[in-house]
Amino acid sequence: MAATKKRRTTKRRKADPIKPWAKRLKVARPGLVEYVLANVETLYGVPEWKRVLDPTSELMLVILTQNSADINAEKAFDALRLAYPSDPSLAERGSPAGVEMEAYRPGWGGTGWAKLPPPDWTRVEVAPLEELVDVIRPAGLANQKAARIKASLAKLREERGDHSLEFLGEMEPLEARDWLTSIGGIGVKTASVVLMMSFGMPLMPVDRHVDRVSKRIGLMPPKVSAEDAHDRYLVLLEPEQCYPLHVGLITHGRNLCDARDPRCDECPIAVRCRYVDRRAP
């Protein structure tokens, strides 16, 4: 009796939902991205990218903003630089009073931070955890954030020999994002913010404001997670659209498209917004 041949089965690759979705959106709602971008720029101006902080400081500031108001993160960031100063002349200064304020970046929700040099990151890394918790307490969730800051600095030193993140600027955006997200507690949003703000990389950070406004307008599907939205946006947008749309949607979410009380009657995007009209073009 002839041996029965086993039928070779090949596992079908799961279809990528992102590219077909982006294509459908562009066909069903042509020019939507450009329309939204033009209107937020009319409302809030065209944001000009420029680096404000070095990338390590940017990472620590973004960690401090997690689940916290930007203004509270600013206070903790100033306290961090004063508690562990890299400039010895700042060692006796207990507060940023009298220090020139930095021009904070577009889309930021606080009032700005003191114009001070970065901390001595080695001192931050080796500081007793309880001490660091007390320093950054204004940011909230200080126990969690202090541990995350110390772990990030330790991984950076162990893998690179110092605490600089400047090497990320030589990588491709997604490669750099993958490197940052390999650090425990650093997600896609945090990594995208650091890389966009430090190097101008064409990524699209999706915070709660961008997520809410995107879904209301219909730029993103209603049930997609904020994490998945990062990659959907990279297919949907041209590289030069990432920074201005990110800033515009954040600002719009803060100013008009409030979570509880959106002022739709004042919004020029309302005529194409699916929150206002489920069949909006």
C-alpha cells in the first residue's frame, strides 16, 4: 500500500489592515488630511520645528509628563536639574526663581521651564530611589517615574557607555523608535515624542488629545488603539505632515475639541467631522 503523502500546509500570512484602510480613507474622504491640517494651521499658525532640549533631557521630561499635567512635569523637571546640577554654580540654588525661562515648544500644555543645563545624569542614576522620588514628586506617580528614570539611565550607560542619546539621530526613524522602546516602560508615544522633538524625525506621537481628535474627525478608526494609531498615521501621512499635524491636533484638543465639552459650533473642521455628522464627507 502506497504511503499516504502528507499534504503540506502553509500558514497564510495575516493581512496587513493598515495600508488598505489608508487607501480606503483617501478614496472615501479625499483630501481629509490636508483639510484638517490647513484648518489647524489657520487656527493656531504653522509650527516651526526647533530643538529645545537635548534628547536625554527630552526623554526624562516626557517620562515626567506621563499621566500628569505638563505644568507639574515642568516643576519636577526644574527640580531634577537643580537637585543634581551639572553646573557647580547651581548647587546652592533651591528654586528656578530668577532664572530665564525657556521658550517651550508648540503644542506644549504648560508654561515653560527654567533655562538650565541638563542634570548630571550619573548623579541621577546613582541617587537613592527615595531621594529621587522626593525630588520629582510634583510630577505625580513619583515612585513609578523615579524607577523608570533610573532604569532608563542604567540601560543607556550599560549599552552605550554614557547617558547620551545623540546616536539615535543617525538611525532611521523606526530603528531609533525600536531602540528606545526596548527600554522598559518606554512606549511608542514616548519614543516618538523624543525622536520628533530632538531630531525632527517624521513620526506621529499619539497622545490622548491626538487620539480623541483623530477619532472624532475620522482620521483614525473609532476602535483602534492609540499605540496602533502611530503606525497607521505613518502610512496615512507624508513625512512633512507629521510634525505640523501632531502639534495642530494636540493644540486643537486643548483649545476647542475638549474631551467633555467640545465647542463644535466654533470649529472650522466640524463640516467634515464624524463626531458632528456620522456621514460627514
